[in-house]
Amino acid sequence: MKNAEIFVLSKHLSLESLDTDTGIRVIINTLTGQCLQMTPESMKILDVFQSPHTLRSASKYLGISGRGSYHLFCKSVSPLINMSFLISTTGVQTHELV
């Protein structure tokens, strides 16, 4: 993943379940069938990418500062990218993003 690469939330995500006591959600990518359990804190990351962001701009939006914190943020976002929960806007047609 390139530093200036722009990512956005996949339009293929759907809520599979929600534990109202803990706020933990299971989100499924209906295109790939992959699921992730998301805490309320991790949902904040997905929420940021409702509009296109680079990883750097998303981390700043979330108030993450410092090189070490940014590195941890990138490591935590990596599975979201690998599982196509966040997709790169590079080479994606505009109509595919909405």
C-alpha cells in the first residue's frame, strides 16, 4: 500500500449481527463473504472511510499522532484492506464507489 493511496469503505458491507450490550458488530463483505467482528472503537475507523481518505489523513482525522501510533494504525487497517472492507480508489470507476 502506497502512502498517498486513497481508500474508501466498500459498498458491499452489511451488518450481520449486533450485540446491543457490548456494541460489538459482525460486519460481512457480501461480495467476498468475509466477516469481521468490530468493536465500537474499530467502527470509528470504518466510519472515517465513508469518504475517501489516505491512511495519513484518516489517522489525523482520528487524532492519531506520532510515528509509532501511525505505524500501529496502519497495521490495524491492513486487515480491512486485505479483506476488501476498505478499497483503493485507484483504478475504480466513480459509479463503483457509490
